[in-house]
Amino acid sequence: MNPSAILIQQPAVDWSTFLDLADQALGYSPSAASDASGIQLHDAEKFMSCLAAMKDQNAPVGLPPHLMTHVSFSILVGANNRDMQDILEYCSGMPFVIANTIVRGVQIAVVTGTLAQWRVAVISGCQFSVDSMVRALFNHILSLFEAVNLSVWKDCERKESGATFLLEDHRGRL
């Protein structure tokens, strides 16, 4: 079985409560810059932009790396037992629930992590030393985040490697 993944949980922000209370406490709306930017942001990205604006009203709109721990995502993964072990190793530090399926040798897992943890896991899972089937799964996980307008790998270079790609982190750290 080829490993597969589906994004099943994303952050949900109570915007009216958050913005109303933040506006009252700060004297300005922390969403003003992101609202005025004209850029369509994922709720997680807008939330992180608001958090940055709480500290600095003139903070740039986007994904502040130091705030990626404030939002979490869950992904449902299906893979054979051997691949699942490797996949969960690259998701180190993230909680997961794993179960055997009715198909012998196939497991499913729900893995939950912050955006910062998923960034590290995807970079780690997209290295040359990673089995190509597992690397293809992490390539797919990256595409799941990009499909909802969350590209936290802009500072990484993609290099083709057969049917998959590798990621090289230009910040010099994982």
C-alpha cells in the first residue's frame, strides 16, 4: 500500500470574541493590517498575523516563524506497518493515535502537531536518505498545507529526485 494522508483538523478561531476583546484591550484591531492587505489568508495565518500585531501594530502580514507553535493541525495517515514506523519517526514529538485496519499489515494514525512541528517533519521526511514511498507521503503532506494557502517552506529549495522532491532548508536548521 502506498502511504496516504488527509488533513482532517485545522485551527478554528472565534474571531468575533478574539477581535472584540483584543480591540477593547489594545485600542486597535490586531487584524487591521491583514484585513487591509487584500491577501486571502488561511485562518491560521491571519491568527498568527494578529498575534504579531498584538506585540507590534506595524508587524508584517504573514507567517511569523516564532508564532507557528500557536496553531495545530491533525492529519490522518494510512500506510503499511513498516512505512508507518518511519513516518511516525519523522513526526517525532507529535502525539498520535494508531490502529490496525481490517487489511492485514496496514495501519492508520491520526497525528497532531503545531505548524512548526509539521514544518520540521516535512523537511525531515523530504531528505534523500528517506525511503521514496515515505518521502512521497511527506511531499503530499506539504501539498495539503499549500492547498489551504499555508506555505511554510518558502525558504526551502525543492530538488527533483525521481517521482518525488527533496527539500533543502536554507535557514540551515531543521
